[in-house]
Amino acid sequence: MRGLDRASRAATGTAAAGLAAAGLLVAGCSTGGAGVRDEGAARSGQVAKVAPTTTPSSEALQMVDAVSLVKNDPEVSEAVKRDLKPCVADEYPVDVSYGKITANGVNDVVVNVLSCADAVGVGTYVYRAEGETYENVFAAEEPPVYAEIDRGDLVLTKQVYAKGDSVAFPSGEDIITYRWSGEKFTEVDRVHNDYSNAVDGGAQPPAAPSED
């Protein structure tokens, strides 16, 4: 898993959405989500229908329109949907990863939604392919948060802020590893890192007393 810089460990930058997908239709079966949620279990409602597009490779990669997937998902909070807008031209603040993490035999989709101003992760979602539809099986909406695929596991990074911390300089981070247990993601490991306040613009040592 790659490290995240102190200014924004929750993201690596914005990625253009509109990833060659067509025919996205809303197919949500559950009620709309709202508020802060974390560590979501598998849902029963399917989210969206997607027409596959392929890229030349030994194994065809089915890519999705991540922005439409998130906006049509009833499990995503209205606040995240409302703030999901292009930062520049038609470029949305969305990072998308593809990989096999739910033992489904096909690639799952991990979507990180970021803020335009400071690239802070405001929401992380995992979508599992169910035929021609995708099901939301994990959601974390307590910023700053960012998820990656690491050797078949889902690894979530949360920055930790103490009172008085600025957005650029959190006090530490929690790195949580989840593994698919057949029906949902289960936490299997957690690491906490504390950051030094003496570097990167943090607290500085007191000045030496002046001589009279």
C-alpha cells in the first residue's frame, strides 16, 4: 500500500471520471442513505446496470462510469452526491480501482470520492459485480478516508485529528485492513501511526533564551 502525504493522506489526486461506460440505469432497491456511515456490510439491493467496455489485455477489463455509479446509488449520502461536481471542466474528483477482493471471479470496483479544494477523501465505496449490475457492499463516509486494494484485501486509511490540528497536519492515522468473509468485509488488522509535531510545519521546539 502506498503512503499518503501529510497534506492529504486520504488521496492521490483527482482522476477523470466518465470511464468509457454506457447504459447506466438506476436499479436501487433500498432506501436512500444519509449521514455518516462506516464499515458497511453487504447490501441486498443492486445499484446500477452497466454495459461492458473492454481494453486490449489477456483478461478483458470491464470499466464503469464511477460518477454515475455513485450518484445513482441509494446507499450514498445526499451530501456526497450533492458535492460531487467537476473540479475543472469535466474532471470529477474521483479515484477508481479495479481488483478481485470479494471472491467473485471478476473485478470489483473501489471508488474514492474526494474534495476539489484539498483532495480530502469524503467517501469510499466498494461495488461488487452481480451479472450486469453492481451492488454496494462497503461504504465509509467519515472524512478524511481513502481505500485501496492490497493483495486481495481492502485497506482503508483514516486520518486522525486532535483538537487544534489543521487539515494539512493531522496527529496520526489508522490503517484498517478488511477481508471478504463471504457476505461482507470483516476487519482483520488495524495499525495506528502517530505523526511527529516537529516536522512538516508542526510544532517547533522553543527558542533558546536570549542573553542579556
